[in-house]
Amino acid sequence: MGRRFLITGTGARVGKTTIACALGFAMRARGLRVGVMKPVDILDSQDAQALALAVGSTMPMDLISPYRYAATPASADAPDLPHIAECFNKIAAQNDVVIVESSDLIDFADLAATLDLEVVLIVGNRPGCAEAATQTIQRCETRGLKIAGYILCDCDPTPSLDADSLQQTLKASYLGRMRHREPLSRTIVEKLI
């Protein structure tokens, strides 16, 4: 069984898709077969397609993103974790690494626990991000989830926090930093392979 990662973040628009695509592309460039998944998404989102394109996936979109909604789903239409697991297992059976991107439409901890994923936390470098990251890491620990580490992402041109102060605050491995509009560091990829 290969590595399995869940990319989740401290909020919306913190760079989850960008980093997931970059990780997938870099791993594929190293000769690994990489599968991707965004199990729950909004219909007009391009995230699942971007993930598939980044790794050269030919898997059907119904496997990569089995639940796509026009708006937030009603509780009766909520995503079915066993069906997501079935789709994930089909993707994982054909790949060395699988990268799953979380969504606000499903609980990231439930998803990580169901699919046995290592959590990679994207910390969007904005005011309040240290507290949000601490809460997410505590939630992972409470659920017994494995945390691969966190990436500080300067998702805005002017970051509000430096990496050193965040490392003193968080009880998880620091994987590195992705600066605004710069490529993902090779050292981050190497830490996850």
C-alpha cells in the first residue's frame, strides 16, 4: 500500500488545490503513479479537474469527485462515506500515491479516518491562522489521525506570520513554506515521498 494524503486547510482559499496539484505533479515527475480525489465539490468548481490534469489521471470524474453539488447539500443528500471509500479504493488500487483534497462540504476528520489518510494541513498565512491550525491539529490528535505535517502558505501577497513563530506554536512537523505565487519547494515534496 502506497502513501495516502488528505490535503486540508485552515480555511477557504488557502492554497489546498494549488499545493495538491504541485505535490501530485512533482511526485509524478519522480516516476510515481499518482491518483487524486476531491470526493465532494461544487459543480462549477474546477478543483477536481485541475487535480486530474496535474497528475495526468485518466480516471473518470465520477471516481475522482463522486459528489458534485450545485449548492450545499441537504442532509438527505449528504455524501455517503462508504461510497467515497469504494471510489477511493479503485483509485488507490492503480496508484502508488493518492492525494485527496478536502472540502467544506464534508468533515475532513471523518474523511481521513474512513480512508486511513495522513493529514497535510495547509496553513493560510492570514490573521488567526495559528489558532485555526492549532484547533485542526488538536482535532486530528483527538481522532487519532496521523499528521504528515503542515505547510505554511503565503496565500496573500503580504503574509501576517513568520514560520519560526508558527513552529513554536504548533505540535506537528513543519514541512515548509510556499510563498505567494512561487513554485512548491522540492524539500516539501521530498519530505512526503
